[in-house]
Amino acid sequence: MLNWDNPLTPSKPASKANTGAAEQAAPGSTPSEKLADAFSSYASSNALMDQPARAVEATAPAVAPANTGISFDDTPAAPAEVVREEAPVAPTAAVKPVTGDAMAGMFTEQMGVTGKVMTAVNSNDKRVINGQGDVNQLAPFKYPWAWEYFLNANKNHWTPLDINMAQDVHDYNHTLTDSEKHVYENVLAYLTTSDILAMRNIGLAVMEKMTAPELQIYQARQVYEEALHTWTYQHCIETLGLDQAEIYNRYRVVPEINQKIQVANRRLEDVMRSDMDLTNQDDLNSFVMSYMFFSGIFEGSWFYNGFTPIFSLQRRGLMKGTSEQLQYIMRDEVMHASFGIRVVKQILLENEVRLDPKAIRQMWDESEAAEAGYARYILRDPILGYNADDHIEQFRFIANRRARQLGLEEPFPGAQSRTPWLDEQANMKKEKNFFETRVTEYQTGGALKWD
Ligand SMILES: [Fe+2]
Ligand SMILES: [Fe+2]
């Protein structure tokens, strides 16, 4: 059963509420070598959203075992049952991030005159940010869950060419009403701009600040996935013969789309600065707020809820190819949001971050206002079975869920789910015939022609 709504168990007071470290028993994954079964078990990825940040391992764990089964949860295959006590975390104020020259210096220190490495890497030296471990050495892992995210992300592999869009071309040209076309086009226009922004955020502003390679490796995959999402929207736009220049420019000329992009861009600009120093309290707070926004709201709420208008068409048998594409994207986004929330909580566990409740409240309020304006624009005329009020209330409902996962108070108490079928989209019941419905075959490495 779906389990999207289980609150996390916060273990610390509000200022550190996001650092719930109590381990919850992960729902049993069902290792299976059949991809179909794995996709069916994607519901378990919900657990990944609902688990608190796992306690940091006190000792270097063994290298994560090979992942023989395929499942979408983030539970490490074997070590999941091993709950390790949280390692004492040293104060961070004086610790400088290990990047660039500092890394080179550290490396030199570890080398003797013979050129041999003098000291072994200790996983306890790793930190999410401001760490002093060797950022070029993957194992021993300190955050094996991050490696599991990477392994699981690779199981949701598709390209937009896999999905047949022929019926969508017919639906768009012959069946959709003007109001439905307005919804469809503007959702695509918003999403495609957003995904580029998401790619720039994780690839240019976040990755470089991580000081544990297992975190960076998942984020590298995330960067690829954001690019893949952009390709997917482009494929839809191109296949339907929409005016590309006009669609891609909409976020600049439609204030209601622009508002959402501006909110996100401001968070990105807050942290994409060359003089950013995460040992500085203000910069650290900005970084945490930005990561919280991108994982909890931008990906976790806006994206998650952003596919809904098109899914509502799918439920009436329309634009099913596009909807299937979006279902694959939604899976990725669920993992991005979940991973980001987990990273944020780990940062809060390892660092003295003083979150300002007013700033958090403001974050929810401006996100709600931007989402409401957007919803009233794209759904200025309700479409059958879906209207702007549904969209806005669903945003509030999902935002409450993300807040709980972050260990924060619900920003919109009492919000009700207007689209109870939305969570099922992430689980995509049709995956059992995924391979039968693919319209292209993947080439294996040996089959590729390189010249
Ligand atoms: Fe994306
Ligand atoms: Fe994403």
C-alpha cells in the first residue's frame, strides 16, 4: 500500500527538527530479478520519502553489497537492518571545505617522499559539506544510502523515444479543447524551463559543495536525469509540432509562469556564488534554505503536483504518451526530492544551522502564492475533472507532506488531497508490460557503432 503520508519522527526540537535520526524499520523490499516486479514495488520508494535521515555510521561500513534485486526503495540491500549509532560530530566552525587547492595540499601531506600514500581514508572523516575526507575515494562509505539511491536511479531508465506519441498527435489536433490545449502547452512551457533550472542548481551550485563522493555520484546521475527530462519535453513539443521559439519563451512573457521561475532563480542565485563559504553561518543557512526549497518545494511539491493537469487528461484517455513520459519523470523527481530532503537533514545533523522560522514560513507562503497564480493562469478555464482550486489545494496537501518529511511543522494544516490518484502515478501500474510497449530497443555497448 502507498505510504506517502507517514510523518517522519522528528527527534530534535524545532531548530534542529529536521535531523530526526531515529531509524525506522524499512519496509521489506522484495528482491526480484524481474524488472516488472521491481516497478510494481516502486510504491516502496515512498518509504524513501518517509524515512528519517539514517544515523551516521560510527564505523566504516563494509562496501555495500552488490544490488542483485531491483527495487525502487532506498534501503541498502544488506546493511539496511544494521542500525549504527550516530557518530559524534565535531564542531564545524573552523573546518574549511576540501576543495581545489586545499584538496591538493591534503593529498600532498598524505604522500611520503616515495610517493606512497601514508594514511588510509577513514569514512568518519567524511561530511556532507565542509568535510576533510578524500573526495576522490568512494569507499569506505559513510552514506551507503546515497550509493543505493544511485543504484536505484539507474533502474528507472528510459528515453523519450521509447514511448509511442502517435495518439497524442491525434488527440492534440483533433480532440483537445482550446482550454485543454492551453493547459497542456503551458504545463510543458513551465516544466521545460524548470528542469533546466533544476539541472543548473544541482550540477553547478550543489554538487561542488558536497564533500562525500557517494553524494556527488547520485547528484551526477540527477544532473543527467534533469537533462533527460528536458529532452523529453522537447520531444513532446517537437512531436506535436508546437512552435518551439514561442513555447520556450513563455516563461519570459507569461507573468504567472515567470513568477515561479523567479522564486526558484533567486534561491539558485543565493548559492551559486564563487565566494560562497559554508563555514560562514549566513552562507550555510542560505545553502540549507535553498536545498530545502529545491527538494521540498521545487521538486517535491511543484514538480510532483505539476504533472497533475496532464495526468487528468490521461485519466480521460487523452495525451497518454505524454503522460507516460511524465510518469517516468515523476519517478526521478520523487527520488530527487527524497535524496535532497535526506541530505538537508544530514547537514542539519552535522552542522550548527540556525533556521529562522520566519524565513521558513515566508518560503511556504511565497511558494503557495506563486503556485496559486500559476494554477489560475493555466486553468483559467477549468477542464473536465480538474480546476485551479483542486491544483492549489493539492499543492498545500503535498507541501504538508514535505514539511513533515523535513521535520518541520505543516505549513497548511487541514489541507485535503483533491487528487488521491496522484500518488499512484508514481507507481505506474502499467510497468508490467513496459518492455512490450517500448517502441525502441536499447543498443548494448557491443552493438553501438562508434564511427
Ligand atoms: Fe527533472
Ligand atoms: Fe529533479
